[in-house]
Amino acid sequence: SELLRKINAHYVATPPWHRLATRGTNALDIALADQDFLSANSLANRLKRSPETLNQLRQELYQTLGRRTIRSPNDLVALASDIARLAQQRVGMRQSVVVLEFVTAAAGGLDDYSSYLTADQLRDVYSQIEGNFVGLGVELKADQGALLIVHVIPSSPAEKAGIQKGDRIVAVDGNSTSELSTDEAAAMLTGAEGTWAQVTIFSPGLEQRVVSVHREHVEVPSLEGVKIVDAEYGVAYIRLPAFQKSTSRDLESALWDLHRQGMKSLVLDLRGNPGGLLTAA
């Protein structure tokens, strides 16, 4: 209800309620055919999941949708509620699981740019904007079953532990990253300030090693590598890792400092910048 009220109040066009309802039903249908989804919910809910029962439920989803006219947020809430109760009755699935499928599908069905963020994902967004978080101080991406280090934040715990760009994390606290999703593995790197993470590192040309990294409060600089790279021609360089609250202020200060050093041209490095505050950009 809260999500749909926000969409109804703020979206730029009249929301396509029936399309969102269809998308939510499709999302649940797809989930019911996904073995990882079923296994996770079997552990949590003792989900009854014989093929016959699941197929019957999947048919009933579309029968329920077909009997409805969806013209408002209230109509969509009523549909999601009825399908949630149906899934609980037929296969023992928690109603919250069904509702989350509808929530994410509705937000993601508006356009190519709208999506639903979980609490953890929203926390990561705010950490990026504020420029601080508790962790190791690395930027990662999934690569062939490992977590590739694409950037190490200066003065971070990871840098102090000798982790470098290009290293690969192949295990976290003894758990292989090949058996974890990127989000799961990355989540294991975060934790309470003052705790330790045991990461197994593979560096090109070297043997694997286990490194203990202290989780600390990491301040992400809004600018990196500010310098004159060619004094003769007055070429300056600045890297912007993300658009934070302080980026515009820090950039202006850096530009005046470089100007005093004889800057005539500037290389502004935005590689790997994931975005951030629109106003700062």
C-alpha cells in the first residue's frame, strides 16, 4: 500500500495498474519455477512443493488475475493480498514472500530506471552519498566465481592489510565465493566496527593467502589523485570516485589549488563512478 501510494502521488504519468498486476503475477509464477527460490522457502516455511501442487497454484494465479479489473492502487493491493493468501493455503508460503514479489515487480515495471531497494541496498546508497561506512574499504565486482578488487580506498583497512587492485577474493571466513552470490559475499565483508574478516586472496603470479582485515569506519574521499601530471604543459588530473555531498565543494577547492600550481588543462577521471547525488553531479 505504501509503495503504490508513492507511485500514485509522484510518478510522472498515470501508473499502468493492470500491467503492474500482471507483472507481479508473472514474477511469482517465475519464482515458483526457480529451484533456488523453492529451496530457500522450503527451509523457511516447510513449503509443500510437489509438481502437481505448484502447477495448480500457478494456474490459479492467472485465474485470480483474470477475474479482476485493476484500475487503482487499492485494486492491486486486494489482488496481491488474495494471491498471498492463496499461496499460503496451497503450498504454505509466507504471505510476506508473495507481497515482496509484487512490490519489486511493481517498482521495476514502471520503466527502465525505477526499482525497489531493500533496506541493505538503501543503506549502501546512503553510505555512498555520505562517503562513509563500516567495512574493509574495497570496491568489488563478480568475476569467474571470485570477487575482483577493482579499487582500494586510500588509507582503508584493506590497503593497510596489503590488498591491492586486481586481487581476487576467493573465500570469506572460509566460505568459497563460488558458492555465494555477489551480494551474499559482499555482505559477509561488512559487519560491526572492530570485528575481523578472514579473506582468502589470490593475486596474479602468487600463491593464495589468508588475510585478516579489521572492519573499521571508512571515510571515502570525494576526490582522489589530485595532482599536476605534466608541469610543462600544465595538465592536471582529478579522479571522482562517486558524487557525494561534499564533491562539488571539494572539487572547487581542488581546482583553485591546481590553478595556483599552473593548471592549464584538466583530466577529469570518471571511470568506475557509479553515480550518487544528482545535485552534486
